Amino acid sequence: MDKINRTERGSRGYLASIVMVAVLGGLLFGYDTAVISGAEKGLQAFFLGAPDFKYTDFMHGFTSSSALIGCIIGSGLSGIFAGHFGRKKSLIFAGVCFFISAWGSMNPETFGLLPYGKPSWDLLVVFNLYRVLGGIGVGMASALCPMYIGEIAPSNIRGMLVSFNQFALIFGQLVVYFVNFMILGDHTNPVIESIGQGFSAVMPGSDPWTITTGWRYMFGSECVPAGLFTILICFVPESPRYLVMVGQDNKALSVLSRINGFSKAQEIILEIKATLTTKTEKLFTYGFMCVFVGMMLSVFQQAVGINAVLYYAPRIFADMGMGNPMMQTVIMGVINISFTLVAVFTVEKIGRKPLLIWGSIGMAVGAFVVALTFGNDSLNLVTMISLMVYSASFMFSWGPICWVYMAELFPNTIRGTATAIAVAFQWIFNFIVSSSFVPMFNMHLTKGDDFGHWFTYGLYGVICVIAAIFVWKLVPETKGKTLEDMTALWKERMKR
């Protein structure tokens, strides 16, 4: 029988240590998705040298985004894994996927099955398979880390703690921007220019080191945080709500007592059991709108186009004629993490809805100004500032708050399945946005015009406006509500 801490005061230090380990999953999520930003040009140049096939812009868009296919799979599997194996074991599995993917992406010729350093169709397939495996880890972590933190955190600070997962995600992106910058050192990314009809070519004089080696070090650097996360997650407790679902009430009470104190833990156990009369219920038990709202929050988080900026930041800054694109990317990362802190420290005061609405408006303004000024050399500074406004507005709103909603929105008995569906849609639209950015950005109506530039950001701006209206009209405020309160909220909405 588990020894239960019967003191009336919980330990915030114990809670903080658990959350710090869990948010490493968010850091890996950010690291894995942003590592491509520094590596993609070297990777493109490497495969442009393949003798057995022509590497097109579409193929490069797919290769740069192939991890997102794994993210769709991983997020879809997260509900099944979380329900059958628990949150903790599922996160360990995600960590193993991260590590194997990092190693394999660095050295896709592993095991000597393919000749080292020789670009070919077979090597491209193997590389993409390793990236898909990493994506499975990202997809699972993206759904399970907020779920785990939301289920273990006290309701009065849950929004802040779940927001820390997004802070860790953006911090992971900043870390990898800096790591990529350090790996590149005195070397330069290859110069690649479009030659028409969906093809590009490496310009003479491009640095051969970045083409043969640089991108490998960038992908391999993820082995360090991936290994650390996999080891540390073994030492955190299982989610108390999952423990109650599988009949291990004593273990759940032990965990909750250490966090909240014994009396409060007993109250929480009773609240959980009151909403778990069955382990699961049908997906639409609480109405179609419950699932639809969660799904559309995920869709809008990606459809606003943010990851096209995060994944291709050095390419965008290079096209704007900025002196050191990698340095500009690091600066953007610092701004992003600063504005994520705005959400962390205001989400419990201002609420979820206002942050989403104001963030949508800020993004729309930034995107429209980028659309109007991109390509005008005399307005490069305005374009860069607008791009930063667009990115910063996302970071205090849709970035963290969408994940807070994923942890809070759904009733206990459908949370695993509903979260998995919502996050799967997020990754589907992430893939659509990311894989379409390069060909859409390079579109021309006439030779040399900037149609693709203004169309792309104009489209993102319109979607931001629609997102603001959606939140205003349909999304409930969850500030201050317990996870068990959501059952009553959606039952009430069904009666309307």
C-alpha cells in the first residue's frame, strides 16, 4: 500500500520539479520542429546533388515538413497510448522516438546500408522515415505534456503551468536557433535560387561544409535534450486522474497529497470519481460543439501561418536582404520567448479569450503590413518589424493559450480521445501550411513579380481575422474552472 502524506500543506517544490520535467517534452517539441530552420538550405543543396533523381521545390517542401506526418500519427495515437498505457509510459516512448530520430537524421546511412555522403533517392526516403519517427514523438508529446500538466496541477495555477509548456516550446526553438548559429560558425548557408518550373539550383561558390556536414550536426544536436528527457521522465509520478481511471486510488491520493495537502487531495479524488462513473464515454456525449471548438482552435493555431515563419525564418530574412539571416532568426527567437512570458503571467488574470482575440488582431495587422511591404527594399525595416509583431502576437496568444485549452476544454471522460483528435487536426494543418509555404511564396503571375509574397501573408492575415471572430462567438472562457467543471459547462450548452 502506498504511503500517503497526510499533511495539510502540499509541496510546491514537488509540483515544480514534476512540471519542469514534463515541460522538457515541450522543449523537445520546439527543438525538433525548429531544427529544420537552420538545416533546410544545406539539406536542399545536398539532395540537389543526387545523380538518380531531380530534387524539386515540392520535394524540399515535403522533406522540410515530413516530421509533421509523424506528428499527425503521434497525436492520433496519443489518446490510445494515454488510455491504455498511461501518460508517463507514453511520454517515455515519445522520448525514445525523439532520440532515435535525432541520431538517424544526423546519419541516415546508419548501419552501412547506404554509402555515406552520397545523395540518392533511397537516402532521401530513409532520412524522411527518421524525421517521421521524430514527428511521432513530437505529436505524442504535444498532446500528452499539456494533458499531464493539466491533470496534475491545481486549478488556480493550471493555466500558468500549462503555459510554461509553450514557454518551453519557444525556448526549445530559441535554443536550436542559437545552436544552429553556433554550428554554422564562420560557414555560410548555400545560395540557392529558383530556376523555374518548380526547380532550384545551388549557386557557384556555396560553402561545401554546410552542404555535406553542417545540417548533420544540427539534427544530431537533439540527441542531448532527447536523452535527458527520456531518462528524467522515468522519475515523475503517473497522472492522478489516470490512476483513478484505472482504479489505483491510493496512488492517486498519494500524488495529490504531496501537491495539495491531504484534505484537498481527498476532495479532488471525489471530484474526479464523480466525473468518472465510466472510464470513457462516447466522443459526442457532450455535443458536437465541444469537440468542434477544440478541433477548430487547433486548426486556427496553424492556419494563421506561424510555422511558415518559424521553419523558414533564415530563408525569409535572406530574401529580405538582411545581413545575417541566422542572427536575425536568433533575435526573433528572443522576442518570441519574451512575449510567451506575457501569456504565462497574464493568463490567470486576463483570461484565455481576451488573449486569443487580441493576439489574432495583432497577427492580422503584422501579416497585412508584411504583405504590403515585402520586396520593397526601402521598406525592409518595416517588413522586419511587422514580421516580429506578427510572431510576437502569436506568442502571447495562440501559441500558449491553445495548449491551455487542450488541457482544460474537454470533460474527463472524453479528454484523451478529444485531445488526440484536436491535436491531430493541428498537425494536419501544420503540414499543409509548412509544405505549401515555399511553392506558394515563390509563385509569380509575371516573371519577377512578388505575387507569392503578398498573397501568402495576405491569406494569413485574413485567417487571423476569422480566428478572432470564431473565438469571440464560440469559445468558452475556462479561467478559474476545475477540469470537473467542464462536464457541467458542456452539459449546460447542450440544453441551449
